Amino acid sequence: MRLPAAILCSLLPALSVAATPAANQAAVSAADPSYGMELQGFDYPYPVAYREFRSQGEAVRMAYMDVRPAKPNGRSVVLLHGKNFCAATWESAIAALTEAGYRVIAPDQIGFCKSSKPEHHQYSLHELAADTQALLASLGIERAAIVGHSMGGMLAVRYALMYPQATQRLLLVNPIGLEDWKALGVPWRSVDEAYARELKTSFATIKQYQQNVYYSGQWKPEYDRWVGMLAGLYAGPGRERVAWNQALTSEMVFTQPVVHEFARLRVPTTLFIGQRDRTAINRDLADDALKAKLGLYPSLGRAAAKAIAGARLVEFEDLGHSPQVEAPSRFNRALLTHLDATD
């Protein structure tokens, strides 16, 4: 990976620390997974196809699953993954949706999972939304229900704002960005600092973060599969490029809030909110008083539902950041109910 000289110089101290055995959690044991830069070696539940195009001067390819039902109902659903997730994490939802007759498109956004990790890229929710719209157009899909989880929820909002006529319904699953962290006073973290942190990522650090923030201290063995999926990217030969792209997308999420535009949404919207979620970007940089006010999803979900005209709110009292992972059957029933709702 070729980085600008100034960036390389600024990163040398961090890289030196990250390279030591004690600090470098990415240097996993032989028992831990190791995958290619485009997640080669990790199998998805359905066949993966690619859309190849040029973006910001580089040739890239966008991975996606296009799963068609045995008995089509004529409708399509797009599933947008979160920052610490991949399209494969929607496995149970895809099965339930196709069983109900929906055609399902589940892409990996550029910079994530099985898609390209560009050498240089200026990330924006606008561009990821445009990439998603171009993918759907290439597949002949003019209108679809858009489901977004976590960062994918932010992206789904941006997509619905940019392409309201192409958005049949908007369904947001514990979306981040229900609050504007920087406006609340959460300190900014530079891309260089984020990159140095990303280089220290391992199975253990991912699991600890998700257990504490996503699942309110609880854990089930089946979650390990999704942790290994991410950890394997950092343990593989493309770890520097993976870490760099993740740092860039962290900057995108922190600096491009959508919460202020909820009132502009003009599509039927449902929010699915696990009440135990406490996700807040850069929380670790905030003082204790501010930390206590961040990521309060029970109140954030209700405020978002109030701000979005006609929005419906589904609350899961005992679930956290990823209802589709914690309680897939219950989540899928709720998702199908609101997909089939008439407004």
C-alpha cells in the first residue's frame, strides 16, 4: 500500500508500537482465522457476484449477493451492512425474505468485506449511496425496500434522501447517527490516529468491544463466527489496506451526520431499535459526563421516530445493537410484518 510520505512519517511511531508482540493484537495465533484483503477464504451463505467500475481514478469491484425466491412476489429488498459487519451477517434475514417471495440484494460496500479496498479514496455516504443505486440499476431493479443496519442505517437514510422515488420503504435497524456526536462535543480523531488504532485490531479486541457495547455484556458462541470474519481481514496479508480503509470510513461516519435531515424523509419508515445498544462513535475520547449521555438508544429511537413523518417504531427491550444476530427469528418476523404493511 502506498501512502503519502507525510502520512507515513506521522504513522511511524504508531506502527512501531503496533508491530511489537505485546501491542499488536492483529498478530493472531495459528488457531485464529486469516483471510485475504477481499475476505477470500470466508464463505458467504449465497453465491457472490461483482460489479466492476472505476471510482476516483481506480478500478474497483463491488461484491453482492443477489438471491432470488422460488416463488417471487415481485418485490425487492436491499440489505445494507454496518461498519463492523458484512453482507453475510444478513444470512438469516435473506433466508426469511426469499422464503416470503422477496428478491434480496445484499452488497458489500466499497472498502468493506469482499469488495475492493482502494489505495486512495474519499469516502462519503453520498458516494456509497450512488454506488448502491448504480448496482441496482445494473440489475434492472427500479424500486426496492431499503434495510440498513448500524452504519448501513446512515447510508439507507442518505439513499432515501437522494433516491426517494426508488425507495419503496425505509427500514432502519439500530442505525448509528441518531445523534450528532461532534455537535454534542465528542472530540474528533484524525485518520492517522484511527489508522494506528485499527492496526491493533484482533479477534479479542473486536469481541470485547461488541460484547460491551452491542450486547450489554452478554455473549453467545454463534457470535464468534462474525467476529472471526472481521478479525481474519486484519490478520491477513492486506491488513494495512484494510485498516486504512476502515480509518477513512470512521472519519466519514463521524463527520457526515444524517440526524438533522430526518424531517426531509418522505418514504414510509420503520425503526427497529434494540434498547440495550450503547453505540457511540469516539465515545472513548469524551469526558465521563458526556459519555453518560451518549448512545442512549431508547430515547434516541423515540426521538428519531418523532422526527420522521409517519415513522413506526419497533422496540426490542432485551436486545442490543444487532437484533438480526441476537434474535433472528423474532427480528425476521418483525421485518416481514413491516415490509408488508400498508400506509
